[in-house]
Amino acid sequence: MTDHPNERFSPLHDVHVAAGASFTDFAGWQMPVRYSSDLAEHHAVRGGAALFDLSHMAEITVTGPDAAAALDFALAGKISAITLGQAKYSLLLSPEGGIIDDVVVYRTHENRYCVVANAGNRFEAADALTLRASEFDAAVVDESDQLALIAVQGPKALEILLTVPELELAQPVADLRYYRSTLGTYRGAEIMVGRTGYTGEDGFELYLANAHAAQLWADLMGGGAEYGIVPAGLASRDTLRLEAGMPLYGHELGLETFPVQAGLGRVVNLGKEGDFVGRAAVEAGPAADARVLVGLAAEGKRAGRAGYAVVKADGTEVGTITSGALSPTLGHPIAMAYVDPAVSAIGTPLFLDVRGTTVPASVIPLPFYKRETN
């Protein structure tokens, strides 16, 4: 097992300090929570573009002749089905069917995959993958300490990437489809560029060695100036992903959560051949009365927060909010919550207990916000 360091700093930490960022502890890392204001950074992503430092995320490579088979066994999805350059969202399940982590898997070479895990679950994910691959001809290596991750998000993201001539990719970035990646070089250094995103907008993720991160950040900020690019922190990233209906580990996802409860039943491929960790438990499923994840839209301006109760008109508690905020884009409170199945239907009227005040709400479909596409 790997020892967890007490405190970590991004390779871009000095850049953030110089830009006046406020910091917060996130999974043992000191990461920017904001630079100017949460609202300004949120609206920059919806209207133009913002730059995020995601270097706290974990990157774990799985290589070898049996790499695909090892990942088919280790994860809930059929990783062997993804093509070269494709990415896939998947789940790392416990034997009991709970969620150890949600991950994105990139197939970068014929027998090489990069598993991107959440910062707080880095060591759990690396240990689980190592153990599960041990019976296969595959090697698992945690490369998190060597790699930086920069994301440019927003409708102007593509234009901004095209302003960096030193970014030379195997596939033109304009041709890169959603949930695809390409390899290349940046000022001679190896780089991988993916198009996945976590904000509900178009966006790109750039993975490269730590030593080149500050220069790339500067190039993107410089090239993006005419498009109104701003640096953005974890606070705006949270409201953006909430509007996009994207779950966050430790809020919507956890070891006590079955994928089907979180609306992620489709991520589990029960049709793939062979066993995978968690299969039997997932097939058995949760209890019939297990709570399920829903979206809630509320009236007024008082937002429910994680841990607040969801109640019926008579005050009976029927659920708990996992994430909530006053939506900067929509202008009213939104929340994701686990509620009893009996009150989970779209349109069901419910109430949020906001510090003793009962706020009317109703169940609505996720996501709350969906960008317009051409």
C-alpha cells in the first residue's frame, strides 16, 4: 500500500499565488478555490472560457498484452471495446457493488490505457487496479506525481487551443470528437489532449510533464486573452458540474451507493463476457426501498446544501441533499438528492429544509443545464 503525503502542491502553485488565488485543502492538495469571484468564473465558462488546474487528479497507466482484459475485470465497463484514441467513463466497484471511484479511461496506444481517477481516491484506485491486474499480463503504474493536468473549458475552448502553435498533435484538435483524445508534443514535450469535460461546456484536458505546465498555462492565458479567458477555481467548477448534473465522489457517489441508485446503471456492462469485480452484487441490486438520485429545482433564492433534508408537505423526511446551490446560470436554487423511490417521479412536489425554513421544490430531469450545440 502507498503512503499518503500530508500536503501536496500543484506544479502550478506559484502561478496561482502570483494570480492572487485563494486556496483550499482538497484531498490533501492546496488547490485554488477562486481567483476573483465564483460567479465571474462560472459565467466565464458559460460565455467564453476559463482555465482550470486539475493537477491533483490521479493518472494510472495500465499496459501490457492483457491490459484490456485486466481492465474489463477491474472496471464495470467493457474497456476492451474502446478504440485507439477513445475515452470511456467507467466505475471501479467494490465486491459489494459500491463505488470505489468513478474514472475516465483513455486508450492511448494498442496495449496502453490511462485511467484518470479522483484525487481523494488515488491510492485506493491504484491499489485496487494493481491487485485486480495481478493475474493478468499487465502492469499498473501510478504516474500522478509526474503529470500536470490543465483544462480549458467553455464555448471558446477550441479557438484558444488553436492560438498555441507549439501544440503539435497527431490529430487536428478541431477534428477531435467528444470523449476522444490525441497525442502529440508541446514545445517538444509529450502531451495528451482529451475532449471530455466536467462543466457541461465544450472543453479540453491537457496532460503533460510537470516541468512544462507553467509555460503551457501562460500560453493558454495569453492566447485566450482576446476571448476573455480567466483562471477558475474549484468553487466555480462545482457549480458548473452541478448544473450539468454530473456526480461528484463523496457527494453523489460512494461505497454505499450502487450505480443504479445514482442513475449510472448504464455504465455497468452486464453483457460483457467473464466476471468483473462487483458483478454479482450489482446483479442482485440494492434493496427495493433504496433511495435514488434525483434533480430538484426550488423556488426563491435560498439554496439547499449537502446534508439538508428533503421532506414532504407533512414534514416527513424522504431524502437528503448531496449537492446544492443557487444556480448562477438559471437564477434559482438547484440540488441533487437521494430520495425514497415513492417520491422520485418527475414533477413530484417536495420541500427542502433550509435551516428550518421549508422551501418548495419539485423533482425535475437531470441535467439542469444543457449547452446548445450546432
